[in-house]
Amino acid sequence: MLFSHPKDFTPVCTTEIGTCHVLLRDFQKRKVQLIGLSCDSVEQHKAWYQDVLSVKNVELYKDMGFPLIADETREIAELLGMLDPLEICDDDKLSMPARALFLIGPEKRCRYSILYPATTGRNFAEILRVIDSLIVSNISEVGTPANWHPGDDVMPAMHLAEAEHKGAQEKSVPSGRRYMRHLPMAMPVAKPVKPSPHVTPVTSDFKIQLGAVFPDFDWCATKQGINRFHKLLERLKGR
């Protein structure tokens, strides 16, 4: 999960980074690694960590549980369409990152993206819910309905023949079309392994299309030095 925040030593950002630190085990048990990003320096990140931990009543003088990229040149934020033209930094008068978030699959493709304004903190409980949904849909030919949570019924994929989802309950609808079916989560429909489709890049301002291969780039994070992003993802696998 790669996510940006506008600026260190600001109240909403402090609650977000602290919440991610507190929820670290919830992400790890889903095999999701966290990487933050802002346009502040490594030194500022280090100084800010203690404020973040203090606000969340975590023992001080510990490291954060995940790296924060120091994108001082805004090169990465620009590449990924993370900059918010409505939020200007008082120091350098340049645009700051919005609250962008990407979930990147093992094949380095973007599986989910959101973009919040700088004034609104993200709902990380919802992000965990999305991760759970992606895990279920990755292993079964199902979708998850609105407000779904693990343990709730799931819905067989539309393209499946009726014989392929035995046990599904059907709800009739006025159109007479038979598509509102649901299954207990304990009865998933096995999903065959398929090659990832080619996704043509988009040219819109928000540049990372769902399904697109995530770009490689240089990054800098506390105690990690400078490296390539894909190499970082490979190193984090299995942690």
C-alpha cells in the first residue's frame, strides 16, 4: 500500500500515520506492506515520528513500522498524479501531495486507488475492508456487495453458468432477469488462474489506471537509502 500525505507536523497527517502504525499488524496479517510518501526531508520524517507515536500513546523513541519516502523534488508525486493544486506549501509555494492511496498487487499492478482532499483523513477501516474483498475475489469467482465484511455472503460472478454456483440463493427482481444471487462465504467458487491482461496507460491527470503496471522509480526513505521501487516491493514480499 503506497499512500501520500501533504506535510509532516500537521494534525490530520499525524493522525493518519499514527493510525497506520497502530494497525500495522492488521495489514501484515493480510500480507500488505505499507509505504508512505511526502515532500518533506528524511530529517523531518525522523523528528516527526516521535510526535506521531506520542499522539497514539505508543512508546516513544521507537521506529515507525514502515518507511516514509522523502520526495523533496516532488518527482514521484508528479509521476503518480498525487499533487493537489489547491494545497500550496507555505515554504516553497509548490503544490503538496493530496491524500492518494494505491494498493499494488504482487504483480506490481494497481488494484485500488483513492484520492482524498488534504482536509479529510482517510478511513483505514474501509481500506482494510477493500483488501479483504480483493483477497476473496482473487481466490474465488465472486464479488462482494455494498457494505460487505468478511463472513457476509458473496455474489457469484455474472459470467458463471448456474451449474457453476450450486447452493446460491436467488432473489427475484421486477425485470425477471436472473442475476441477483448470493452465496455463503464458506462456499466460494474456485477461480482459475488467468494471465493478467494488458492495460493501456491513460493520459488523464490522475495517471495510475486500475490494472496498470506500477512504474518503477527511485525512492528515499528513512534508514533505507536510495533504491528502486520495484526492488523494494520484491524485498518486502513475505514479511
